[in-house]
Amino acid sequence: MKLLKHLKLSLLSVALFGSAMSQAIDVIKADSQYATQDYSNAMQGYLEASQVGNPYAMYQLGTMYHKGQGVAPDPLNALIYYAMAAEYDYQNSKSIVETMLSNLSAEHASKIRQIIEQDLVNRGKAYSNTRYLPNIIEENLAYKITFDGEPSLPEKYYSDDFDNIIDIDDNNPNSSFYRPLSNKYAPFLIVENEVAADGSARNLIDIQKTGNTQKLTEDYILFPGPVPKFKGQPINFVHRSKMGLAATNKFTILENNEPLYEEVLKKTKTLKTSDNLNDRFLYAVSLQNFDWITKDKTLAEQAFLELAELGHPGAMFEYGSMLYRQQRDIKTAIHWISEASKYGLGRAEYRLGTILMDSPWVERDEEKALFWFQSASQKGNNHAALKAIEIQLTANNLSLRNPDATIEPLEIMQDEQSLNPEYFYLQALSYKDRTDRDFAKAIENLEKAIFMASNRNWDVSEWQDLLLKLTQGNVYITDNQA
């Protein structure tokens, strides 16, 4: 009867921890805490990840309750979390559950199974999927996004001024996502960005870079490209583009940046033979970023899939992101991006949020998107922070609107976002709708947003309509007016 003895305490702890969601999932951090025996914080991290459906976190919780790591040994909670992991067929979780139950009498085992089944209804796989993950629109999977009639966007961008660009310095060696390359020659740049419904490139993220890439970036965002459309309607999408030396072949790299060429060969040779999962991931990244390393163009994809199935969050995201950008298997793509998000990978959480807001293949869900944007923003992703602010200012779901909550984060990001038109647009909305409204500042920021966006050739018609409403037809009295 030992399991039933723990029942009240177990269900109480479930209720307490279940209400403590902090919206900042980070399994890697929890693993680090677990390794240093900081079990209390590790458990909290695993609990947060388990709520969004991470079977690894569920398995870890089962182990901690079973062994009494950070808590008193609790066989019932151990069984519950192993059973939750078993819903995903994670490792040997099913056999653990059956072994633990086989040690009980038939009557006792039956009662415990009922407890487990009810708990799975309340917070199992189906619950997590419904609350946090995208709902696929099955009938839309047969259709693809086109770009001015073309099935895809060019993967390489060629700047007219590239031949005149010679790198002198790289002042931000820590800005690359995967590790910047250490050299000072012609620039190399790979970016990921949203393609807005007007064809403009927005929210650029450096994937890999070396050299002075500022001119490449400026050229890239200056003029809109082909407009993405789904069933004839403009829509946002995601793209990854290679620029500078990244858009050339190995002979051009060798001629213009020999140290880079040698460094790539040296690193990939070492990474290729490593048994370490992270090294294997970096090798797959190299195959993707330097497509001249091998003639077999499927190796990177195969490597990402293999590592994703072994539980590597970065590989989950890269594989899913690759499929999504290429529109090859949307359901599988969203599955792997979601799995990476469950580990708290900020880039994946951000992309999942944009999918929930913009993807034609899933039901738009502002509440779910806000959850993932907020989790990513707590890891320093300012693109996600702005998206969260946008939802709090413009959501169709009025319960999500909270203009006053946007004041502080907008102030914090002021310097970092000083060149972003969308920042000033959101600042204008914040001044317009917050409790202490200031229409003068709303108009000032909106005019600045329109000016900056027009210089980038964005479609600002919607913003101009708002400005017209604010400046005509009504007279507004603000605190700084006599």
C-alpha cells in the first residue's frame, strides 16, 4: 500500500508545481542544474518543459521522484511521469511503468492505473498538444506559397557592390548563432529573415558571418523582393539567404579568403570524425552552410534528422526549419520545430510563434504564439519580445491586450531597436492605448516609423491610415498641452 500512502502528497505537489509555469522553458539549463545536484531548480525546469510536452523532461522527473533527488522518494509521482513519457514512447519508460505495476497486487495496480489515466487526461500528451502546439489545417497542406509565381526564393543573394567590399574589421565577434569565423577578409554572411507580405526582408538573424557585413545587410533589406502568396493572397513567410562569399564557390573563397577556406577544411575534418553530438551537429551545419564541402547535397539533411531523433534540439530545429522553408513536408517540419521549442531553444520558440501567427497551414492562435514569444524573449530574443508586444497591443483576443505591460520592455529595447521601423510603430500604439495616453508621442513615433519604413520601400499604407485617423476628425487633449 506504499503507493496509496503517497497519494495525497503526490497530487498536492502536482497541483503546486502545475501552477508555477514561468514561461521560460530551458531544458539545457535544467540539465546543468541536475548535473551539479541543484535538484530543486532542475526539477522546476523539468516541470516547465514537461507541461509543454517534453518527454525527456517527464522521464527526468520520473527518475528524480523515484530516486528521491531533491524530494522525498515518491513512487506514485515517479509512475505518473514515467507514464507521461511512455505516451511518447520515450526510451524504456513503458517497461518501467509495467515493471513497477507488476510488483503490486492486481487490485492495487488497477487503482494506480486509474489514477495515471486520469492524470494523463488532465496534463498528458493530448492536453499539451491542444494547449501549446499548432493545430494543422489539413486541407491547406495540398497548397504551397509562391513568390511572384515562382515556387521558391533564391537561396543566394548577390550584391552589386560585393566586389568592392573588403573586410577590415569585425567589431562584433559574438553575434553569430553558431560561432563566427575568425578572419579579416571579404565578408561571408548567412541570414534568416521573415519575408513580409509586401516582399520586404524583416527581422534578420545572423546564422553565420565573418567580416564587415554591414553593406551586404543594407543592400539586402533596401528593396523588397518577390511577394509571397498563398492561394493568391499575400502572406508572411521565412527565408534563409547566403551573401558575399557565402554565395560563391570554394574557388572564389580560396582566392579571396584563403584563411577562411583552410579553417573550414580543418574544422570539418575534425568534426566529421567526432563521436560528440554537438560536434556532429556543427559538422552538419558546416555541410549546410558550405555546400561545396561534399557533392552529396543530402548529407546535411540526413545528419540533422539522425541527430534530431537522438534528441539534439539544434538539429530538431534545423531539420524542421529546412523542411518548412522548402515546403516539402509541412507537418513534419512543424513537428520538429515544436520539439525543439519544448527544449527551450529560443530560435525555435520564436519560429514556432511566427508559425502560429502567420502560417497558412495552421490555425492562427495568438495565445499560443504569445506563450512561445515570451519564453523566447526571456532568453534575450528581441525579435520575439517585439512580437509579444505586438500581440499585447493588437490581439483580436481582447483578453491578451495589455498596453501597460509593453511600456517597460519597449523602453529597455530603445537603443537596440533604434533602426527598426516596427519598433517605433509599436511604440506609437503603446502611447496611443496605455492608461496614461500621449497622442502627441504616438503621432511622433508613428511618423518616424513611416519615414524609416518608406526609406526601405515597405508598404506603409496601413500605418498611414492610422496616422490619418490620429490627426484628423478629432482633437485630443494630452497632459503636456495647455
